[in-house]
Amino acid sequence: YEYINLSVAARKMASDIHSFKIKEGDRFIEEGEKCLKTSFFKWTPNHEGAAQAFSRAGLSYKMGKAYQKAESAYVKSSESHLIANSLFYSAKALEDAAGVCKESKKFDQAVSYLKQASAQYSENGNPDTAGMVMEKAAKTMEQSEPDKAAVLYLEVAELHGSEEKYREASNTLRKALSMFVRSKSFPDAIRTANRLERTYRQLQGWQNIHQVVAVKVLLHLHSGAVAEANQVYNEAFSVAGFDSSDEAAVVERLLVAFGEGDEEEIVKCTTNPVYKCMDNDVSVIM
């Protein structure tokens, strides 16, 4: 009985705190709207003051678990920062809006805000931050819509490539490849693997290219394109070190086994460390 009373008291205390924070948020909204008003003695709105007040309102609403109000407040903050020509802080407010959207499971809206924030960071001359925010958007979609996550990862890779950050681009392309495989978009996966191979060539990452070749062969075989799989394998011998690589040996066995319909050997090949050390989504294609 005492435990039940304590539990009820705890819930009431939490409810009281939430109510207090929501009322606090309402006061900050009023403060922000007051900053935007003009009068005979105040000719121009104070957008910077409004942005700060709306941001404080967003935090109060978030702590009060009034997520819809928090989202609206952060968007208001972003708009005021934008009018005040503060792109960086406008983008930051959009990130905050995305955060409360994720809390309330509004993932599509969260991604929309993150994409807007990324564009503003990029316009403001912060490409690294733009890339990180877009990657955050992609991460948000991985479980629910991997195909959309893959497209976002490709956009991040494009940002890295434009800055000639090929190592970062390659890491992001690997994520895109994994997401395309997860969503069973194999033609897109193959195109992404080709792009990944070109990126590794910029880095002279020959061992990495050996791995990409193994993936491409697997993707083609899974799609029933045996001729294309053999072509990828044959062309790979122009890559430094491929002829003596573990990937070459396993891929050759896999192609022979596939041609002979030897399912046991196919399983042995696809569970070889050459494939098992790859991203989970890629390693279980077959």
C-alpha cells in the first residue's frame, strides 16, 4: 500500500513538473512574440531576441514532453534566426526541431528538418557540419526505410567528394551500399559498389578494391547476371595484387560452384572470412 502511494506521488510530481515547464514555455513564446511586435517607438522587430526566446520555449516544452509545441517553437526560432541572417543558428534550431520529432516518432519530419539544416550549414560555409547532419538524417531512416537512408548516404558521399575527402566518402558509400542491399535494391547496390571502387582508386586502396570486386560478383550472381559476374572477376586482374588475393581465390570458387549448381560449395564460399568480415547486410546476400 505504501509502495502504491509512493508511485502515485511520483507520477503526480512528474505531472506537476511537466505542467510547470509547459507554462514556462508559454511565457517564453509570449516573450518572443513581444520581440517581434513593432510600435510607434519601436520600428523594427527584434528577431535575434525572438529567436532566443523561442529556443528557450522549445527547451521548456521538450522538458515538459509537449513535443508538438517544442517542434513549433524551434521552427519559430529557426525562422527568426534566418531573418536575422544567422544561418548557423537557424540550422541549429532545425536540428533541435528534428530531435523532438524523433522523440515523438515523426521520423519523416525529422529527416526533413535535418535536410534543411544541412543545406543551411552548407550555404553558411560549414560543409563538414552539413555532412554530419545529413548522415544523422540517414541514420534516422536506417531501420524503417533503408532505401531512403541509402539515398541520403549518397548525398553525404557527394558532399565529401566535393571536398576531395575520399576516405570519408568511401565510408559513407559503404553505408549506402549496405542500405541498398537491405532494401533489396540490387541494381542500385551495384551502381554504388562501382562508385565505391572509383573512390578507392582515388585512395589507391587496392585491398579495398579486392573486397568490392567480391561484393560485385556476389550481387551479380544474386541477380542472376552470371556473365556480368564473370566479367567483373576477369577485369579485376588489372587491379594490383588481385591475382594473389584471398578474394580472387574465393570468387573463383564461387563462380565455379554457381556454374555447377553446387549449393554446398556456394555456402562454403559465402561463409568464407572474405565475405563474413564485410558489413552484415552484404555478408548475408546469398
